[in-house]
Amino acid sequence: MIDVDKAIAAVVKTGKVSFGANTALQNAKTGKAKMIVLAANCPKNIKEQVEYYGKISKVPIMTYKGTSIDLATVCNKLFIISAMSIRETGDSEILKLIKSTEKESAGGNS
């Protein structure tokens, strides 16, 4: 099982990432991101828009289990992060997280 925090930290260090809800929304519309990560407390209207455009442009959206402060800590940043766009994964295996969460949700929970 891939550790989400380690995967996010690795992609911030070795890949190409942009921070911010507006950038995430733009990347969801254009399909330029390989993945978008939203904090659990990302504002509802932004989350809905990013998820909507992400579906259209087939950009996977992952909701991080922690708050925007937790996400900032994992990214080693001094500002809160409600959304981040991953353009290049670098040495991270974060895209494998999408495949593993899809399998879990497809399996069904009883």
C-alpha cells in the first residue's frame, strides 16, 4: 500500500506541482494536470467545479483526508493548500493511488 503523505511529499520534491484552487480549476478545465489533489476542507463550490471539469477532461481528482493545513505540512509549505495540481509526477508513485482507490470503491463495502 502506498503512503499518501509520502507520495505527495515525493511529487512536490521531484515533480512539477502548482498550488491553488484557481490553478487547479484551470488545469481541470484544460486537462493539463495528471492529477488534482483537494484538501478535505476545500470550499464546496470549488470542489464541485474542479470535480465537474476533471470528469470532463478525464483528470483524476483525489480528496486528501486531511485539512488544507495538513496538506501544506506534507508539502513542506508555509501557506495553506486547499488544492494542488500535479503536472509531472517525478519519482512519486502517486498515480498508483488512483488505481488502488478505484479498486477499493469498485469492490464495494458491506
